[in-house]
Amino acid sequence: QVQLVESGGGSVQAGGTLRLSCVYSGDPRDIRNTYLMGWFHQAPGKEREGVAAIYTGTVGLGTTFYADSVKGRFTVSHDSSNNTLYLQMNSLKPDDTATYYCATGMPPFHLMGNGGWSLKTLYNYWGQGTLVTVSS
């Protein structure tokens, strides 16, 4: 089991910035076998969608993936020394308003292409979410 706790959400004006953090803990074996770490968001009445992810397995180590809507504005990163996943969000837009969730999984790297990284079924553990509100 892996537990995930997000923080850093809040209310900002359009054009502002936020940095989300996701601290993970739990069974060391499950943590060692975690290769994919991602961020999803879910707006009211909409499906949960992939925002960004980073691959931490030996093959593909450090490869990042982004939804088209956030490319050039958001940056995903991982600090293994303190078991934390980050999402730096710049130039925020009202359409970014949503609850943001971090998630981890153990899929092989060859499944990541063609948007595979954003398939919710590839993630085993999920956090409770943190709310981001962007006003115009």
C-alpha cells in the first residue's frame, strides 16, 4: 500500500502560479516498484483527466508527459529524497479550476506512449485531492 497526500491548492487570479505537492509513504516494496507518478484534475461535472506525469523506472527514467492544455505552463517533477511529487503551475487560467489528484502506478514504460500515461487504470493508488480555483 502507498498513501498519497496532496497540498498546495488554493485560490488565485488568472495568470498566477501555484505549486502542488504530493507526499507519498507506505510499504517500501510498493514504493520501490512505483514507476509512474501523475497528476489528474477533475472539474465539477466532468471526468477526471490526466494533467502530467513522470516516469521513475530504470527504463525511461525522468521522462515527463503533459496534456496539451498545460504544455509550456505546468512542470511535473519528483524528489525521491523526500518522497514528494510536485506540479508547478504557471500562467493559470480559469479553465484550470478543478480538484487535483496525485496518483502512482507500476506499469512498464512501453505503455506510456500515445497518451497511455493518462489512463486511470494504470494507477494503483490515489490521493484525496486538493482544490485549485482560478478566477478571471
